[in-house]
Amino acid sequence: MRTTELAWFKSSYSGTQGDNCIEVAITEQAIHVRDSKDVNRPHFGVGRDEWRRFVRYAVRG
């Protein structure tokens, strides 16, 4: 899937000043992640199970 075909969004916690944020796009196969400041750089995708593990880890701090 090409980057332009994905529906990218930022977290509701992201600021509006263009600070350090990521954008994600969700598909049936993966969660795609990219740098919101440089959307032309390659993005990466992880499987849904891996994304859930990452989020659980991040929440714990």
C-alpha cells in the first residue's frame, strides 16, 4: 500500500505547533507510523499484536 493511500492521523495529545509528533495509519494488516514533520521519509509498519505490546509498554512508562 502506498503512503498516499493511507489515512494518516495524529494523537489528540499532539500539539498544534508542529512539535515532535508521529502520525499513524491503521489497516487490516498493520499499523503504519511516520514522522509528522517529514512525511516524505519512509514509514514503517508493525503488526497489530506488536502494536498492542508497544502501547502497553509505553503506558507503563
